[in-house]
Amino acid sequence: MSLNVNEIRKNFPILQRETSPGVPLVYLDSTATSQKPLPVIEAMDHYYRRSNANIHRGVHTLAEEATAMYEAAREKIAKFIHATSARQIIYTRNTTESINLVAYTWARANLKAGDLVILTEMEHHSNLVPWHMLQAERGIELDFIPVTDEGLLDLDVYKALLSRSPKLVSFTHMSNVLGTINPAAEIIRLAHEAGAITLVDAAQSVPHLKVDVQALDADFLAFSAHKMCGPTGIGALYGKTELLEKMPPFLGGGDMIKEVKLRSFRPNTLPHKFEAGTPAIAEAVGFGAAVDYLTSVGMDDIAEHEHAVAEYALERLEEIPGLKLFGPDAQHKGGVAAFTLAGVHPHDVAQILDRDGIAIRAGHHCAQPLHEKFGIPATSRASFYLYSTKDEVDLLVNGIYKVKELFG
Amino acid sequence: MDDLYREVIIEHYKNPGFRGKLDPHDISFEDNNPLCGDHIQIDLRVDSQGVVTDARFDGHGCAISQASADLLVESIIGKPLEELKQLNKQNILDMLGIDLGPVRLKCALLSLKVLKAGVYGLGEASDELVE
């Protein structure tokens, strides 16, 4: 039932490497991007060695194989998040592009000056800046669900905001800094009662939790392959069919059209309407292999394992004098531990840990407003995934004591 | 244990000799390193001959950015502005006595960027100033 982390680690070649002679890699930066297991690397390698061709319209063997692989991956991804149809899965470059797709198409077709969009104070820049840009262009209004001192969304304020009839509620399912897992189903239900459309930034949740778009009743849901054992350069936007069908296309070009005349075009059907030009085909194949891999390990087991590692990490980190953790207690969060260390800048913490092969991230993690809210320019962040171990947590803790010693 | 955190850097970070602000001042400039949130402001007093008579830095950030600011400010007092325009990346690395990768180089060079933008009277500090 529970996950065998030693067996899992054997699937990830990079985890066997040393960062310098005799110093094994301790990778605690999976929230930024996950490492890639052999089945993903091999699927992409196999695609390039055997089946590489441009997709759709080709009639030769390779083109048919490539098309079938590209579309089979879409089916897998749809099933993984329990979408009713693969037509609801639009390939994008990443979560950021998925959110921008909604901002450029649905929002520009449906929002006008004065319309309210509700975001939260814990958003990644990718779910802030597209709306800032639309605000500048269209004069839409933005308001924010506040984050409490405990690192949770203040749902009472949210309910009050909903009385102003928002058109869209766009929020992160899981904070990339605080690790907070937000009550997405409840946020969406309340938004729908107020007549709003919802967009879920699921970049951090889809890799780590079982996400079911039908149970959530999400209108749009965005995520990236590279945070879930897949390659960079590909992500997905899930949308409800009736919304996607009414939306204007995104980028114009080949593949997104049904017919082109010299002076006009007719857009293609879903999902191709939103996929202009030659897409990331090998990456789609890798994305599908990543979904297969995570499914074979089991999302429930992954979540349980991460929770155990994170709980242990929070416990151990809390003991360190001068270390301050951000975000809610383990019960409300995923495998993320963001912290500051008195007297030492996070960049210095990360740099010194790197000497011991420990990879963590330091900075504002593309969530500058959230850091401003807590009155700090930056944090150090360790994050965990299915291959993380408690031994690695111990190495992290020892490393932090070394940092303290150096800065004495 | 490691070159990057030589004693001189830790010492200038923890006990900077030239942290503060000058009021009045003749030149003042500030800028951020958006990557890690480092912030540096440098104030200068300059006499009629164009020589720096006093200088201070203020701000916050990592040990590399703050130590290099302290070392830089210490080194420019008594120097003519024209000479400061000639300072470059290598001067900073020589002062720190270390070599840096591309990410941390930005931290180390922030103070020089701020200084030169101020000396040239520019509206914005650009990376070209320290190349």
C-alpha cells in the first residue's frame, strides 16, 4: 500500500548523481520543477528514435504514429484529472500560458470595464500579471481574498467580496510558497452561487494530489507537465466544453483552422482551435508517460508519503533557533517548507546548502506580493515529492546548522 | 570551509563600516535586484573638484550584495568621480577575492551598478554599466 521510496528513487537517474565529487545530490526543489523518471525519459527518447514526424494531416506511417501518440497522451491527461472528454484538454506551454489563454480569449470576450475579477493574496505572478494587463487594457477591477497570519484564505472576506457580483474567481489550488491547500470545491461552489466563472491554478496540486475536475466543478484548470515528472515546455488547460466552444481562438496559424481563404478563416473544433502551429509533440508524449508513471505509483500513496516527509520536516525545522516557518500547519499544507533564518539572507542559506549538494530555492518564488504581506523580501524554500526522504530532511537540518555556525 | 563566504565577506556583512545615509548629499541613487530582493542605496558628497569626500550605502540583501557595497563605498572615498566611471566587474571581484557564477554576480555587482548610475546621473541603472 504505502510507497517504497527506495524503489522509487531508482527510477530517477538524476538522484544518483553527485553535485561535486563525494557529495550526493539532495534535491529539495520539486515545487520549482520535479525530476524525471526513466519511463518519461525513455518515452521521449523512443519517440525521437522511432516515430518523429509532424502530426495531423500526414498520411505516412510516422505521421500517423506521432499523431496517435500525441492524442493518446491527451486522453491519459484527461483521465488523470477526470475530465469527461480529451477535447477539454488544451495543450499549452505551461500553467502560465494556460492562464494567459483564458485571459486573452474568454476574458477579452466576456469582461468589460468595471467587471470584477477576484484573485487571492497568495497568487503566483502567473495568476496576477495577466489580470493586471487586462486591467490596464479593459479597466476591469481586481480584488483579493486576503491571507490570514496562519497562511489560510480568509473565506469570510471572500463571501463578502462575492456580493459584488464578480465575473471570475481565479485562485491557486495550492500555494507554491506557503504550501496551503485551498478548499477549492468550496471556493468554486460559492463563486458559482454568485454567478462567477472559476479558474484554478493547479500547477502545484495536480502533481501532488488527486484532482478531479468534475468533483471540483472547475470551469478552467491550469497545470504544467514539468512539475509532475514530465518534461518542460508543455502544460494543459482544462475547460468546460460549453465555455471552450464559445471562446474565440488564441494564437492564429496552422492546425487551429478548419479552412483558410485569402481574406478569412474558420477555426478548427476543440481542442485544436487553441493549438496553432507545430506543438511540442515529444513533450506531449513525455507528459502522457508522466501521467502513466504517477498513476502506477498511485496519487493517494504519493500524497501520503509527501505528507509524512513534510510533517517530519516542519517538526525538525521548528526546533532550529532563529528559524521561522511560513504557512499553515502540516494538516493544511502540501510538501513545502518556506522559512527565514534570523540574520542570514535566504540566498546565502541556499548557496551554503548547495556546498553539501542540497538544492533548495531562495527568493520570492514569483510571489512578491505575498512576501510583502509578511514583510520579508524573500524566503528559503525546501519542497518534497514522491522521491524525497526523511534522511534528506536530516541533511537539510544539519546544513542549516552549518549556515548558522558560519554566520555565527 | 568555503571560498564564497570568506571571513572578509561575513565580516563586512555583519559589521559594515559604511552603512547609513548622508543628508545632505550631492548624489544619491538606489536600485533593486529583483531576483532575490536585494536593495542598495548609495549617497555621495562631492567637493568642487569632483572628488568624493564622503559616501554611505544603505539597503538589505544577501551577504554578497551587502559586503560588496561596504567594500565599494570604503574604496571610493577620496577618489574623483571620473575615476569611479572606470570601475568594472573585475574591480569588485578583486575586492571580494572570489569568483562568482552568473546568479550571484548580480548580487555582487548591484552596488557598482547603483554607484555608476548615480555618478553618470542616469534615470535607470542598467547591466551595461558593470560589464
